Amino acid sequence: MDIYVHPCNKKNIGDELNYWFWPELMGDALHTHHESLLVGIGTVLNDNLPKDRDIHVMGSGAGYGELTHHRQWNIHFVRGFLTASAIG
């Protein structure tokens, strides 16, 4: 599984934590199923996420703009109740 980090020029603490936290938590299990993306810490749930891969949402929040829950999103948990409400 690959870790998704929002593409931007400015570094963000949430994005940087993803590179440490998920490998620490999941170990070698993270490095299987490269057809999937892990969407973790950050505010990245929006239509900019790739549409051609399975997405595992673990702790992310609703991004800015339109939020569309796509079929390939496997939502394990989100950041808070506003995000949970936004995705239904």
C-alpha cells in the first residue's frame, strides 16, 4: 500500500507524520498491495484523490471543496464528526 500525501510545495506536519507513523504502525504489511493508497493524516478527502486506485481512508478529514465519496474508498475511520457527516 502506498501512502498518499497531498501534492503541494509547502510542507505540512500532517503529511510529514504520515511517512513516519504508518510504517511504524503497520511495518512490512504496509509494503504490500501497491494498487492501494493509504490516505491518513491530513485534510485530503476531495476530488483530487486518484480515481484509478483503491483508497483506504484512515484518519483523514474532508478537504476543501466538493466531497464525493467514490466507490473505491474503503473508509476505516475519519478525523471527526464533520467529515463523517460529509461522507454520510
